[in-house]
Amino acid sequence: MPSSSPSPAPHSDAPGRRSGPGAWLAALLRRLWRRTASGAVPAQTDGASPAPAALQAGSVRAALPAPSLARTALDYRQDAARHIYARNAARIYPGPLPPLLHAIGVLDVQLDAQGRVLGLDWLRRPRHAPEVVLEIERTVRAAAPWPAPLHLGQVTYTDTWLWDESGRFQLDTLTEGQLGSEDEDEGAGDDKGDAGRLGSASAQEPR
């Protein structure tokens, strides 16, 4: 009686002894899981969003203010005041200031050719309100970079900070005036400096 040759075992792509479609699917899922767990990340394709570092660099470039074309420190003060107002729009006191202010400070700001703050020098420090001194200094430094003074190189400009008790303020350069000061200002002329304008501003001083 002729001996029958054993039939070949059914071929299976699945590892081990398991066979059938279910085992093949399980093996495929295991391979995909191992690839994900190893941290393999597909290469970035064209049109993908830029890396966070590139986005950050773009935002810094967009934040640079336009350079100042001022040829004197007095002219630069206008650009500087507008820069402060633009960076602190929600903190600017709207309309004329009240008759009594919480604090008045006169500050020199020294800037380099790139608009970076080199130093601060108080000409009139509101000593009764040290928290205002700190906040003004913080605000000035946080506003950097300032408009680069193209024609001046380094520049030192002076402005007067008029501070309300609410924490909002105006700068003397762009002030909308003070309630009750019209009579005092009448006939004073348009060429007053900081000292002249300070004559119409009153601050609450400690008793």
C-alpha cells in the first residue's frame, strides 16, 4: 500500500503558533504599537506648520516698532510717548485727569541706538508712592525695544508721568489736561516745558 506523503502545513504570516486573519491583524497592530512607542515621527512634509522657534522669531520681528526719525531729544519724546501709549492702551487714563493725582514723577530714560534701555534717572521721584516708582520703571523696561533713534544714536529723553490712584496714567507729552486747571493754564503760552506744566498738576502728598 503506497504511503501517502504528509500534506504541507498551512502557511501563516503570523508569528508563533497562531494562524488565521485574527492573528495576522494582531501582529500588525503590535508592529504599529512598537513603532509608536519607539518615538519614530514621520518626516515633516512640505506645507507643514513651521517649528515653534520659527514662529517665535517671526513674532519678535513683528513686534519691533518703527524707527524714530527725530533729530532732537525733544522730538524723540513724542515718538516715545506714543510708543508707551501703544504698549499700554488699557492703562491710559481717558479724558482730563482729576484735580488731585496720586503721584507725579519726572523721569529721564536713556536708550541706545537699537532702542534698548541703558538707564533710568529720576529728576522728581514720588517718594510717598514707592509702588508707583517701581511700576513706572517696570513699564519702561517692558516697553523695550523702543523706536530706534536713527539720527541720534543714543538718546536721553525726559517725560512726566501723571499717575491716578486707579493705576492708570497719562504722560505729560500727550496729556489731555487736568480738571480745574484751565484758569491756571490760561495765558501761559504753548512753549511751556515740564516745569511749567507741572505747575498745573497737583499730587497727593503725605501729611
